[in-house]
Amino acid sequence: MNIQDPTTQAAKRHWLVKVPEITLAFWLIKILSTTVGETAADYLAVDVGLGLTITMGIMMTLLLAALAVQFRSRQYTPWRYWLVVVLVSVVGTQITDFLTDHLGVSLYVSTGVFSGLLVLSFWLWHKFERTLSIHDIDTPRREMFYWITILCTFALGTAAGDLATEAFGLGFTVGSVLFGVAIALTWVSFKTGGSPVLTFWVAYVITRPFGASLGDLLTQPKDSGGLDLGTMHISAIFLSVIIVLVTYAQLSRKQS
């Protein structure tokens, strides 16, 4: 009988965990990547003139390639992980935009559909794995459920954000404030004894429309309620901050 030492098993399990620790830097990069997803998608499709269909095809190809690299890795590597998150953010945004702008699907419908898909993803994940904790992403199947869920949160967040700011007429400023308050309340709930798993996923979903509203506030024309700072400039600035933070995380991991 081959019995492994418990400390060896624990070390192996930790080595296989494929996601970062949940820190302030994690949430900052998450929000920035969300905003980059919103602004970069608009920049490529509109400003560069590629159009939504071509841009979505390019980004989906890049996402699949990045996921292949991520799945081949047997441990968390900051640059691999966050590259996938940024690309998922762009693709999630474009899926919702494609349904709304090209197929004429109502934001009420897309928000409802993506909500249902997110619940289904959670249900299947828990049914097969008996956990929804990101600290347990240590097998290929769990990682598959994780990334499917992440894609659903980005698509849902885009639809819900557009529903709030456009269909409900809240505007980008009010939308950013309301989603920011919702994030703060989720944090308070966590600090006062709320479920770590539940509050994490609630915050993860809400940061998507918050980042999208913030991105629109910064980049949309003034007559539409934005500050008209330009999608290229905001994308470049936020992407630069992401690169700095991820590089620091990568170097810190190598030194540890």
C-alpha cells in the first residue's frame, strides 16, 4: 500500500492550486481588467474599425490559446492567470454586445439568461465537486468549472451593467456609485461573518458592472454622460497598471 506523508500531500495540493490569494491587489487587478475589457472591446470594434464580429473572433482565438497555456500549467502563474482574465473580460463583453447590438436581444432577456447560466454553472460545479471555493481549484475539472463560471460572470455583469445604466436610465456616474456601494456592502457582510464563498462570488459578479460603468464613464462622449477621455488612452493606462501589478506578483512569487 502506498501511503503518502500528510505534509507531502498538503504540499502537492497547494502546488496544484491554480488561482491567486484573495488580496486587495487581486480585486484591484480584477476591476482594472474588467474596465480594460469594456474599453478595449469598444476600441477594437469601433475606433480601429474591425467590427464586433471580427474582434470577437480574434479575441476568442486568443482566449482559447491562453486557456490552453493555463491548463497545461500545474500551478498558479500570475501572468498566465491574469492574461486569461483580461481576455475573458473582453470576450464576455463582446458576447453580450453581440446579442444586444447584432441580434437585438433585450438586455432584460440577456441578463435573465446569463443569470440562469451562472446558477446552472454553480449547481453543476457543486454537484460534481462539492465545493465552490476558489481555494480548491486543484484539478483540471474544477478549473474547467471555474473558467466557465468566470465567463458567465463577465457576460452577466456586462448585461446587468448595461441594463442598469442604459435601460433603467441611471447613467454611468450613478451606476458606478451604486455598484461601488454594493461592493462595499458585500465587503461589510464578509467582515461581519458572511460566507466567504458566497460573498466572494457576489463581489466577483458586481465588480464586472462596476468596472464596465467606470469604463463607460471615463470613455463615452460627454453628451452621453461620459468624460470622453478616449478608449485608447484609458485602455493603455489601465493595462499598464495591470502589467505593473502582475509583474510585481510574478517577481514576488519567484523570490518566495
